[in-house]
Amino acid sequence: MSSIFFQNVRLIDPASGRDSMGSLLVEDGLITAIDPKDPPKNARLIEGNGAVLCPGLVDMRARFDEPGAEYRENIDSGAQAAVAGGITTLALLPDTDPAIDNPALVHYIRRRGEETGLVSIHPYGALTKGCAGGDMAEIGLLKQAGAIGFTDGARAIADTKQMRNLLAYSGFLDTVIILHPEDPSLAKGGCATASPQAVKMGLPQIPACAEAMMVARDLRLAALTGARIHFSHISTGEALSLIAAAKQQGIRVTCDTAPPYFAMTEADIGDFRTYAKLSPPLRQEADRRAILAGLADGTIDAIASDHSPADADDKRLPFAQARAGGTGLVTLLGVTLQAGLPLLDALRLLTIAPARLLGLPAGTLSIGAAADLCLFAPEEEWVVTAGSLPGRAQNTPFDGQTLKGRIHRTFYHGREVFTAEGLSA
Amino acid sequence: MSPTHHIPHLLGIEGMTEKDITPFLDLAESYALLSRSRNAPRDVLQGRTVINLFFEDSTRTRTSFELAAKRLGADVVNMTVATSSVNKGETLLDTASTLNAMHCDLLVIRHAQSGAPALLSQKVEASVVNAGDGMHEHPTQALLDGLTIRRHFGRLSGLKIAICGDIAHSRVARSDIHLLRAMGNDIHLAGPPTLLPNALGTLEGVTLHHNIDDALKAADVAMCLRVQRERMGSGLVPSAREYFSLFGLDRRRLALAKPGALVMHPGPMNRGVEIASAVADSPQSVISEQVEMGVAVRMAVLDRLSRMKNPA
């Protein structure tokens, strides 16, 4: 029997509300005791020195470009980046090439995830065939194969009637529909939020209300059909107000945001920095503040990495032609800690909240749970350096920033899958 | 045109009571026996003219009405009108005046538009029989389904009847629901939400299910409706294989119903979509008997309407 004893750790378990010093015992991959006094014989001893031990993070939105564009990020390289970011559970977007619109491909992603031995990988299924926004994918069969939700990834469904049918059909499957809320015709060709700065830069623009318009439409359709919907990477205050009101009315809606939308603004694209070209585009300061407020007041249910790999050639282009998206796995925790939330609340948005939203048995430190753990020093700083980050893709919008919350170790099912430089394995 | 309120029509089941329905079934039952013994009375409609006016392709129903009329000795004319040229109300009324001038007695009409037979009935002096209009009603199908069930159980009440498939686009479903409710049965409808209108759940005696297993549990009758290939991939259902996997009536699911439960289908079937061949061809299947009862029911309908119009 292999066992690991963590001592002098600050145990934070948002599921139970615990945040206090203690110890934790892992045996054969499971958490078997919380606050045991002494380590069993032969247990490996890990001295925390007051570092935080929390559940492995749960990232509900990441893209690895496998199958189809593995040169950007494949499942192995992505998994390595994930564990370096303290993430042990991942939901992968299906808009790959080919899209995950066939039960065999769901099995493929799950098997590839298991082969990494580093993280739990859960595929979303395509909402429409090829994630092309047209005919409905076989979402019943995809769910049977293990798809944990349905989405067209970075694409919104333009056709309202089709959206209605998709939501109606999904209603009986007890699943969640993950949406990229951006009016496709308003967004077409645009790469920056409409603003005086974007006008000066001469960039094609997308009005910020493109998000609220889609949110408004889909909330109405969710009310009509009874479907459960989730909006990804919410980035505007207007959309948040609509979601907050819908929650009051009992509409089955949740939402997440991604770190760039509360840590950055359009000012960050100032020098035509393509690493800060994201979808949706970075917003103005008022929206950034609204997202912070939404995190604090609970309107936002989770924080996701929105990891979108690009290689150098994708980004070394004029701004409008560069590929949108940034990596986010390694920086997920550090940037979230900047949001000014109590640590317990910040970690809730990264663990139990997304796990419950997706119905996954993860994100908690309870006895009997798989020992998926993240050990990090909340005050210890590190510098984000594109080019030397774990994983294949290096297109981080946070390049050069100093972040707190250095991750020391990550455990997956009781095995140490990441150890920070300078620490003994 | 003279007022036609005194002319009897069969436009739908909605509004009919047990007292209205039972005489049709009783008469049809006797015609079923006479047809089997090749002794149908050829003089019942002698000298009467029946026009089958079909604005929509149909082989089964048109043949059934034609046989029914011929077995009762009527003169039958079949008019099949190309669908494309006639979906305008003006043309339909022009057709009505033309037919009126020909003095036919019974007009059997099928039309792709809901309400077309009702419109026609206001303009002709013949008795109009609705042979299926759009997504509205198909009353003779409901009567033949009712008769088939009654012959097997000895009654047409107090039964648990599961109807599975494309309820939303089905005129058969609507007529069956009206008839089975009027007779006092427990109706369970099953299908994906895109093919099962929530509004039907507000009817007394009707329960909706998105899980077909729940609808079939302890059912006396398992009725499948056709799910047209056109619905597949149209945004309503992703594929035939997904439909069959989630909603198809196969042996495992049929075993949830009562032992010996009847398997029914109005046809034409999509084997491997809404129903497995093993079920369609099983001893529990009464699909062929439904076709047989179809002729008998249509004989009864033509006979009764003719008599109501021309009392002896």
C-alpha cells in the first residue's frame, strides 16, 4: 500500500468550507484521513510549511487541438501544462478537426486522456455536426459514449429556430449546453471591442453588445424549452445583468469567465500584441470591473482557463489576421488569485463549482474521494515567460507578468504528476 | 350554392362522443365479417357516386377508400391532383364548384393543408370525408385503430395505450388521442421534445414521456408512429440510428408492456427507425389487421354518411 502524509498544510476545501491548518493522508490513490495526528509507517512525508493543499483544479473549458492540429497542442502536451497549473480535471472542447460529433471520437478522446495518466479528461460533444452550426449532432449517442455536455466550441448558433430545436431536444437528456455568446454576424471579421482605441488603431470592431444580444436570445429560448444552458467566457457587464435576472426568474442558466476578462483590458492590445487577441475580444475597463463584481457576488459560477493554443506562425501576423485565443492552463490559478476574492471563494470557482456544474466527481477533499490535489504557496511569486512554459503552446496573454501562487506539486489519483523546479521529487 | 348545414360530414374525431363513435365501430365490425366471407352487400351505395380527391400522394388510404366504396356498389372516381399546383385556397374552391356541378354524393379528400376538407365541406353538397388533412386529423384511421383494439380486448375503454413517435407532425396521433380519450383510455405519448408538443400534456387522460420505457410500462397497446426520414438531420432529430437507439420499439422495450400487448402502426413503417422488424413481424403485431379494418371502417363511414343524408 502506497501512502502519502501531508503535514503542516493549509487545507482548503471549498465544498465543505474548510480553510485551516491540518494534515491529510492519501492511501492507494484515495483520501483516507483528514487531520490524522501521525503518519502511518512507510508513508511518504510531505512537509507543507504552511502551503495550501486544495483539490486539484477543475477546468471546464480548454481546447487541445487533437485531433487535427496537434502541432499547436496535443492531449499529452496539454495534460502536462494542466498539471503544471494544478489542474487535474479538464473538459475539452469538441471543435477539433474532425469535430467530436461521433461516439467513436468521444471514446478516442477519453482513451487518449486516460493514456496520459496525468489528468481526468472529459470531452464535450459537438452540438451540431462538424460544430458547423447546422444539423444537430447525435447528442443522445454522444452522451451515452461519455460526452459531459454539448457545445460548438468557439462558434455560436446563428439560426434561432435551430437553436430552439437543439435546446428542446437536449432538454430530455439531462445535460448542459455550453454556449459561446457572440452574435455571429456582428462578430464576423471583427477582432477588437468597438471603442475609441480600436477606432484609432484602425481595427475591425465588434460591439460589446454582441454578447448581451446572444445571451438575451438564448435565455429566452432556455425559458421556452426548459433546457439547461451555460454561457462561457462572459466578458461584459450587460450580459451579466441579463444572466443575474434570468437566475432570479428560475431559468436554468450558469456562466463562467476566463482570467483575461477580469485581469486585462483592451489597453493590453495597445501595441497590436497578438498574444492578447482573444475571442471574445478584451473589453473596456468598466466591463472588467463588472466581471470582478460578478465573481464577488456569485453571478459567475466558475472560472475556466479558456486555453486556446496557437503556434508562433498563428500569432506572428498583422493583428486582424492573427489567430484569436490564448493559453491559460498554467496561469489559471495565479491570475485568479489577483481577483481579490477570499482564497476559499477563489478556489471554489476553480474546483467544486465547475465539478458540480458538469456533474463530475471531483473538486473536493472528502474522505474516499480520489486524491487529486494541488499544493501551492499563495504568496510565492513566479514570472510568466512565454517560450519556457510547460506544454506545447506558448501564446500566453500574460507573458512577462509576475503572478503569486506558485504551484509546488500536483497529485492525480495519489500519484505526484507535477513537481516544481527546485523541489525534491 | 345552397346552405349545406344539413349535410353530414366526417371531418374529424374531435368533439365526437362515445355515442357518436360506437355506431361506426359496430357497423364496421359487421362489414369486416362480411368482407372476410366475400359477402359484402353490393347494393348499399348502388347509384351513388364517390369521388376520391387526393391532393397528396397516398396509395394505402386511397385504395382502402376505393375498395370500401366498390364493395358497397358505388361508382368510384379517383382524382389525384399534383400537389404542387393546388395549395392555394382559390384553386381548392374552384375545384369544389366543379365537383358540385357533377353532383357526386360522397367526397373523400386528402390534403396537405390542415382545414382543407372543412373549407371544401362549406362549398359542396356532397358529404365530405376527411382522409387526412395536414397535421390536423385522420378520422378513419382513428376509427380503424379503435376497432382493431376493441376486437382484441372486447372493449375500447380502461386501457393503457402508448403512442410513440412523431406526435407533433401526426394527424393520426391527434385523431387517435381524441378517439381514445372519448372512449375513456389512459394515453401515454412518447417521443423527443422536438416531436412531442408540451401542450398535449394539458389534456386530461394524456401523459407525456421523453423516455419511451416509461410510456410502455404495463401498456396494453404499443402504437408506433412513422418518423419521416425528412425529420432526420432537419434539426428535430439528429439521425435515424439515434432515434432508434433512444425511441425505437424493439423487443427489450416491448417486454416492458403487458404480456401479449398489441403492437400497432398506421404505416408505412420505417423498419429500424421507429420499430424493429422483429417487433413489427411478431405475433403481437396487428399491423395487417389494421389495414383490413381500414376497409371495413371506410365502408361503415360511407354507408352511415349516405344514410344520414338520405334517410330511408
